[in-house]
Amino acid sequence: MPPEASAAGLPATRRRMPSWLATAALLLPSYAWLTLAVLLPLAAMFAFSFLHATPLGNKPVVWTLEQYRAFYDQPYLLGVAWASLSIGLWTTGICAVVGFAAALALVRATAGRARETLLILVLLPFWTNGLVRVFSWTMVIREGGFLDVFVRWFWPSAPSLGFLYTTPAIVLGLVHGYLPYMVLTCYIALLSVDEAVIEAAQSLGARWWTVLFKILVPLAAPGLVTGAILIFVPVIGAFMEPRILGGRVGVTMGTVIEDQFTQAFNWPLGSALAFTMLAVVLAVFATFSGVLRRSATT
Amino acid sequence: MSGVDVTAVAKNYGATKVLTDITQNFESGTFTSLLGPSGSGKTTLLRIIAGFVAPDEGAVRIAGADVTGVPVHARNIGMVFQSYALFPHMSVAANVGFGLGRRGIRGKAAKAQVDEALEMVRLPGFGGRYPRQLSGGQQQRVALARAIVIRPDVLLLDEPLSALDRRLRQEMQVELLRIQRESGLTTIFVTHDQEEALTLSDKVAILDRGRIVQMGRPAEVYERPRTRFAAEFLGDANFLTGKVRGSAVEIAGATIMTEDRLPAEGATVTLAVRPEKIAIRPAETARSGAVENSLPATVSSVIYTGTALTYMLRSGDLHLKVFAQNSDGSPLAAGSAVVLSWSARHSVMVEG
């Protein structure tokens, strides 16, 4: 009975959709959206970076590479870049030390509900609006702010400790916002460390600092590196914290680029600076990808 | 005077008594197994000796020095864990050399000792590899080398073979024994595997609910168990409970002889008889009077395992188990009437 046989065979052949087609069908929506929403605007920005001036009104379109000479033509940008870099390094460094310590305490000294609650408290900065978070710091660290009020409770004639509109103020705001990344990545890395490994080190004569620097830090290195990348990359481009907490000293690559788009209306320069930074970021990734790949295989 | 002395050690977790009044000497150079079911406190006792757990009461002395208040890193112990616990980011040589580095031994001197230790565990030339490149058995050898290279006062083994498969485990038992004999280290070995304990140890300590119920040479503990728990946990046993009548015990109408000193007439006692000590014969061919004890019984089932046979039997209300060699290839059928016999010295009086 050929008709029946083919009818029975049909579902079987239909089920045998080629696997590449299934993969493509599943990936298509997200890739289409990424193309539309991210890659196209990014490509447009990349094109802008080779223009002489913002193509508005009836200005002629002139192609040039001059925007990429900005660091040479305007040497003050080197200072700005250095300021961004040092803010990035300080923020990442402080996050690494504080975040690793917090993750270690969460993993080693707590359990069950207490651990969950403390972890949620760590995540709180994520759930607060960034602008509110940053502005609330201005209340604390301005002259005569909460910090001064608090200190003068104990020492009425204390000089003001306010440090609003300084680089440390910017770093403080950034650390507050980005610390959870480091806590989480280190927490996950430390969770996978076998308790017996630490005990083995102790039984062989290791004191706590040997256990920390020879065992825990190396084993949590993938977490530290991941956290550092997650923090360093957005921090060197940050513009909100430098503007609000840095005042006049808060000139960073992020604020300069923002200014080009919103104030100076020099989109080509803004794009060129942004893509220069992207190149730096990719270089950072390339440098650390070896470390991350090594950790993925262990 | 080295070795390990545990004096009146007790440990409670909340209301749970984990260890109660443990006093025990682990002689220098001997291999002692702590044997018990999970929850018997054997691991806690080992961790108290190591220093990971502080006892609520009592004292621990290692090599003559009181270490009760001494932290782990200052105790000079070697420890091997069930999970191997190698440092995954260090080479085999760095793993083995870790303890030497903590003792200020570095460079050439350390390398020589690391090589010697790797030689001892039969892994020469493995120094440059990483733990993830080794098999489970090899990892455990490295862990052993790492623990013995520091010449510890005591070697503590926390179920080190239970993560290995059977064949590898037997191989490692032989290796472990050889290494212990060569190094002469006082060794305390925690296990729940009775066969492993009997094979490896100079002394076996049986733990039950936080107490050491019996400690002695393997044969001594096996042949003369002091309590019902010890008889049951180490090997198999038939328990016969009855009343003392004269110089024997009356059990289910039969008179059972023992060489143990019996309590007063009329007292209730329990005798333990190992299943392999009992001879089984068909009722019609049995000769009476050859051995002290004989008991008529009926075979209820036979478990055939090739080399050996396990008979489950009934004698009145008693249920008995007998191990027999499969010597003539024709096991007795279920329902057969048989006579069980054993000598008086194999009826061991036990507590409880």
C-alpha cells in the first residue's frame, strides 16, 4: 500500500529538519535585532568618524582621517586619557580588593539564608537608579554634608572632610556602582574551590596569608580577571559619575565624547574618540583572553 | 616516644554527642584503622587529631607534645583526603614541594626530596605534569607523596581510597601498606570498608556512636568481638541468645558450649558465631560427638556465588547464616534437613 506508506513516512522526514536550519532559525531573531539595533548604528558611527564635519543642513560631505589624529592635534586629550585610565585602574583595583574580600567572607563564613541575604544586599546598587545613587553621594561628601555632620558629632571643631569634586570622589561613586560585578565573579570562582584544598594547605604548614595568596587568589584568578574586565571597560568610558562627582576635575574620555555629541556637535570627533577607545578595550580583551581560556579548560 | 595520644576527648555539636570520652594511644609506627559506620565519629576524631576541629574536652598529644591548642599549620601532620585535594594550579612537583617550602626547604634540597617522594609512590618523572593530567589513582599517589615528604609525626588518611574503583583500590591498598612500612610513619586511617581495615591495619578500632567499642589486632577483633555491634560491623555473625545452664548456654532447646567465662546460672547471654566457622552436613551423614556444638536445622535458601555458598537456615525460631566452600559442586537444596556443627571456642560471648 504505497499511499499509506508515504503518509507514514512523511512525519518522519519532516522531523528530520537539517540541524543547521534549526540553529539558524533559533539564532535569527536575536542576530536580526542586534544587526538592526546595534551593528547598523555602530556602522553609521564608524562612517561618521571619517567625516570632516557633522553632516547636518547643507554642509558638504568630506571624507578625512583627521579625526583619528585628535590625540596628536589636541595634546590635552592625552591628559584626559590618562585621567580616565587612572580612574579606571583605581576603581578596578579597589573593587578587586574589596570585592574579593567580600566574596571570600560570603563563601567561607556564611551559609544558607544568611548568605543569600548578604548576597542580595551586595546586589542592591544594581537595583537603584544610577543617577539617584550618584547624587546621593554628593549629599554625603560635600562640605558640610552628612560625612562632616557625622564626624562633628564626635569632634565638633573638625575640619571639613568633604571631598566632592575631586578624583577620589569619582572613584568612590564608580566603586559603589561597579563593586557587585567583582563580588559576584569572585564569589562564583571561590565557590568552586574545594574546602579540602584549603585544609590540605593548612595541614602542610600554610598560615592564613599563604593560603590566601598561594591558593585562594590563584584559584579565583579567572573571577578576578572577569570582574576586572567587566568593571574596567565601562569605567574608562563613564561620564555620569565624573560629571556629577568630579565637577571641574571630572574631565574624562567619557565626558569629552559626550560633549562632542551634545555640546560641541562634533559627531565625527566623538565617533573617532569612541572607536579609539573601543580599540583599546579590544586590546585589553585580547590580552586577557588567554587567561580566561586557560581557566575555562581547568 | 612519638605516636599519638588522645585523652578523654569529647565533642558535641549542640545537643548531639559526636564523641564521648575517647582515650586511646596510637603507637609509634603502627597503622591503625578507625572503622565505623557514617555518624560514628571516626572522621571527627581524625579531624580533632589534625586540628581542624577543637575538642570540647580532653587533650591530644602528638609525638609527646600537647597540641590541643596548636593550630593545624603548626602540628607537623601529613593528611590525605578522599577528594585528593591537590592544588589544581600547581604542577605535581610544586604540589609535593608545598609543605617543604613552608618549612623553609627550597631549591636543590627540596627538589631532591620531592624526587625521592615521587619515587616512593612510583611516579618518578611526573613532576612537570598538572593534577588534571593524572588519573584518580595517580592523583592520590601525589597526595600521598605530598603528605609524606614533610616527614610528619603522624599520617592521617581520611577515606583516601573510597573514590577509586575496586581494582585500583586493591592496588593502592598494597602500595599504601608498602609506603607505610618503608616510611615507618604512625598512620591513622579512617574507613568504613571493613575488608580494607582488616587488610591494612596493625590495629583496628571500631567506633560506634562516638565511642571506641573495641581496639586490637585485626584477627583479635574479628575472632573475639567484644560487642554485638563489633561482631556485626566487622564481618558477619549469627547471634544466639539464651540462658546459662551449668557450663553451657541453653538456646532454643539445644545446649551450646563456649570457652568464654560465663556469668551466673540463669543469666541471659548472647553468643556470636561467624558463618564460616559452622560446618554443614546432611542430617543422614552427620556424625555426632565429633565437635562440641551441633544443631539440627533446615535449609531455607541457598545463594550460589560460584566459589562459595551462603546457606540461610532455620532451626526452630532461630535464623542462621552459614558460609560454605563450593567443594563438591552440588549445593544442598532448600528444604534439606541438615546438622550444623562448630567448636566451642567459636561461640563468642558478646555484650548487647
